[in-house]
Amino acid sequence: MNTNIKQAQELDQQDTLHHFRSEFYIPEKSIYLDGNSLGLLSKRAEKAIDAAVQSWKDYAIDGWTEGENPWYYLSENLGVMSAPLIGAEPDEIVVTGSTTTNLHQLTATFYKPEGKKTKILADELNFPSDIYALKSQLKLKGYNPDEHLIQVQSSDGHTLRTEDIVAKMSDEIALIVLPGVLYRSGQVLDMKTLTKEAHQRGILIGFDLCHSIGSIPHSLSEWDVDFAFWCTYKHLNAGPGSVAGLYVNRKHFGTEPGLAGWFSSAKEKQFDMDHTLTPAENAGAYQIGTPHLLSLAPLLGSLEMFEEAGMEEIRRKSLRLTGYLMELIENELGGYEFKIANPKDETTRGGHVLLEHKEAARICRALKADGVVPDFRKPDGIRLAPVALYNSFEDVWKSVQILKRIMDEEKFKKYENKRGVIA
Ligand SMILES: *Cc1c(COP(=O)(O)O)cnc(C)c1O
């Protein structure tokens, strides 16, 4: 089948989210398909950063309690704004720390080995930082991670089967930590079923939402998930090093934070400067120290856009974009030994497409040289993430044409088949 640019342009005309694209800074002459690694800057996020700087200029120390967005309450207020993205109640969320420090905090808080229940269950496909954190938490409690970290195996190297995970939920497991969406294949895990199965066995379960927040809707309260954590620089477009988030189910409110600091305090008590901590009676208790205000600010602008667009609409468009991308790849690149390695089904497909090819590293370099920004994932993966808020169907169409030309003309052969320092 022949595809053409007019078809892509028609899809853009029907797209109800198309107007958001003009609110973003899209690097010149480039088609950006890497928003699942670092989302683009929006004008609203930029304005929010400027306002935070202005607040510092205008108010100095009083910025903690004055101005439009007083710093002292910003982590909690951004939690309120994040609630619709994860389907939880506002006081169950706080925007704080980084993904990895939040995982440390939540593991330190909820991993309570007792009797036979001493092990942590994770998976072999998760992002390394999560695994490093879990291993170090085990060591801190005096356990050997080789024996106490159980990692569910993948049968195909890309995805995890719910039944394989459930089969590992033995009576030795105290805690489960899994991703909501796998970072490489983009598989969406069945968080609802996994939570139900864990709870039937008396196991606490938490999810890493780095690749799912802002990409797919969640119903953490309804699913009764115990805790979750996520970064905000990927699909949430809050900028490099922006402050992360965490969720704690209200049934756990009052559980003492494993890693305490003065920002764990109940707000009205914090400045009593007492040496006995009175923790906040909500998710705020799992903060540690002073929040990174200048890296919190951009979220004010970017979360506003999610509220306006709505997560259901974003997901609908995202599925159309990845569906269109897969269709074009199948139609145009049939002869080039690409393998679509993400789940194709709409219930398990996340926000990006994973293309595998033995020349992936240098194909990525050629794509970048021709203005398409993908990302490479070892050993042979090309991740392409058309993002609902700023990518168009025309972007997708053009990207596949550019990739086709690279393959037709073997342009990738100009490069070494090696990854860069950041890939
Ligand atoms: C991006 C990502 C991280 C990054 O952790 P930071 O602490 O933000 O550096 C961790 N886990 C997963 C699954 C990720 O996708």
C-alpha cells in the first residue's frame, strides 16, 4: 500500500490536541521522537520557571509563604495537580526527590522483612537504577541481594507475563516493585491484577511510573496500589532533573518514614524545631529535606496542560500515533529486517514503539543526522516515541520516509555501530 503525506495531514486536522504543539519549543529542523527520555520545554513551563526566579527576586526569604505559589506548599500543591494523572487522592501524592531517592524512601518505609517473608520481588527487565536501589536496601537490612532479590524472567526478552509474575509471589516475598510500563519494550503491566494477586498473598506492591505517567491513565486508588513513584522529565515535560513524585495509599498514612528529615514533618509543626519528628499525616511524610524549588516550578506550567488536554484524550491520540507509526513501518520498511518488538495490542502497548535491527546503533546516528531524534537502547533497540502533546501524524510520516531513505541508500554505513555516552 502506498502511503502519502496527505493522509498524515488529514489525521492532524482531525486531531483535537493539535493546538498544544505550538506551545512547545521544538528544536529547529528536527522531528523529536525522544520525549520518553526528555520531554520538550513548553512556553508554560518556561514561564513558571521565570516566575519562580522572580519570586526569589521579589520576596527573598518570604517567598516560602508569599507570592502566587509559596514554596513551602509547592510540593503538596503539585501533588494535587498530579492526582488526575495517577487516579489517586490529592493528599496521597507529593512531588519530591528523584525517582531513585523516592524508591529508596518507599522501600525503606514499606520493606519490613519478618519471619519467612524477607524477599523482594522485581523483574529482570526493569531500569537498572531501580534494581541497584533494591539491592542496596536489602544490604542495609543485612540480606544478600543474590538470594533476597527475586527477578521475574521474561520469556521473550521484551515482555513479562502476568502469570509468571504471580507465580513468583511466594510466601517468602515481603515486597514487590515493578514498572507500570517497561522502559524498553513499552509494555503496560496489568497493575490492577498484579495488585490484587499480591494482596491476596499479604504482599505490599509498588510501581515505578516513569514511563507510564503522562502516557497512560492510571487508577491507583481503585486498584488499591500501596505506593508508586515517578520522574517528571519524561512524558511530563518538566525539564532535565525536574523533581519527581511519589504516591502512598492513604491506608498507610501514619507509617513512619524510613528515611526521615525535617520536611517529613506536619507542616504546622516543622518550625517548632523539635528533635522528635511529628510526621505529616499524608504522603507529605515521605519527603526528606528542602525541595528543589527551581526544578519544581516548571511542573506548574506543564501539569496545567495535562489538565486541559485530559489523560484519556492524550492516551487516545498516543495510541493512534504509535498505531500509525507501526502501520507505516510495516508498509514501507518490509524488506529491511526491522522487528517491531513492543506489544502491538492496545491494552499492553505503552507510549513508544521499539524497533529492533542489528545495525540499530548506527541507524540511530543516521536518523539524528537527518533530523529525526530517536533513542538507542542496547543492544539493538531504536525507541521512537511520538508524544501526544507535541508530535503530529506528519512527524510520524516524515520520520518513516527518512528512515526508509537511510535504509534504501545505506546511509547508516557512514557511522560506527556503537552507542554514544548517553544513549
Ligand atoms: C528514567 C527512569 C529512572 C530514572 O531515575 P532517576 O532517579 O530519575 O534518575 C528510573 N527508573 C525508571 C524505570 C526509569 O524509566
